[in-house]
Amino acid sequence: MELEQAILGRRMVRRFVPDRQVSPQTLQRIAELALRAPSAGFSQGWDFVVLQEPDAREAFWTATTDDGPPDSWLQGVRTAPTLIVCCSDKGTYLRRYAESDKPWQDQDELHWPVPYWDVDTGMAALLMLLVAVDEGLGGLFFGVEVDRQAAVHEALDIPADRTIVGVVAIGYADQDRPSGSTRRRRRRKVPEVFHSGTFGTPLGQGR
């Protein structure tokens, strides 16, 4: 598949065919290509916990949901046969930029304009979603609520110094319609979002 086709075909899938697992070969390709994501200073401060076995997925859902009946969103997403919990490692970045070829030997987080450890992990997650499309699969990226993070850390033995940036759900799509948000909201056009030279001048209309 061409890159443009994968990008145009990517959407957030919220219901999957529950009894069709992602093959080991496909999962390996997703993992290998995700590691081609950029990372500041080539720090690579990320870890990914793959949940394919039913017990492992159930441990995640138990840690993130209440005992009551699931809503329609949760009912759909729980059908995903593969979950990939994406974790960032801030310490790896701080230590990398304290090395002799970098400027911040004091390891002070305040030097960083944004948390690149989270940004880079998010870019790796996007590559997973695109590779999934290329493999004929559907994918979804979703977050873990703040008050559930500790429970997920405990359930999956994730070290305390890792931050759960989000979760990639992958499987064969069991829906072919856009989400409610996509139906209700239009996609912003290039001239509205891309500015030429200064903010407010649409791309293509610069000086």
C-alpha cells in the first residue's frame, strides 16, 4: 500500500472482530516499524506492553473500568484482540541530554519546552496505526484516565518511572462507518491550519 493510501485510510476504529487475532508476523512488523519513529537525541525513551492473551487484556480492562455495565464505547473497544500500552521514560531523555554532546548536564526538566518523551512515544503510536492500516487492520489510540494510571502500572508491572501515554488497540475492524465526532465535525482545511510566514496568513497567500 502507498503511504498516502494508508494515511487517507486511517481512522479510529471502535469495534473489532473479537475472534480474529493479529498474527505474530504482523505484530512483529508493527513493532519493528514503530521503532523507526523519531526521538530527540535518539534517546528512544519508550516501552510498549503488548496484551494479546485474554487474561492480560482482562487485567488491563479490570484496572481501567468500574464494575458496572459497560457503555457502548467500552463494549466496542473491549473486542480489540490486541492492546499495546505505550509508555514514555522521561529519565532516559534527561540522562541522554546530560551527556557530553548535549547541553543540559543538570538534568533539569525545565529546559524542555514540551515533554518530548511523550511526543516521541505518540509518534511511535501513530506509526503503529499506519502500519496496521497497511496490513488491512483497524486501529484506535485512546488514553488511560489519570485516576486509573496507578492501577494499570500495578496490573502490568510497569515501572513507576514510566508514564502511560496511551493505548493502541489493533484488530480487524467490525465497523465501516465514521465515528459520531467525525460525522458531526468537518475536517479543517489547509488554509485554516497552515500559516505562511506569519500566523494568520493562509499557506499559499504569503508575501
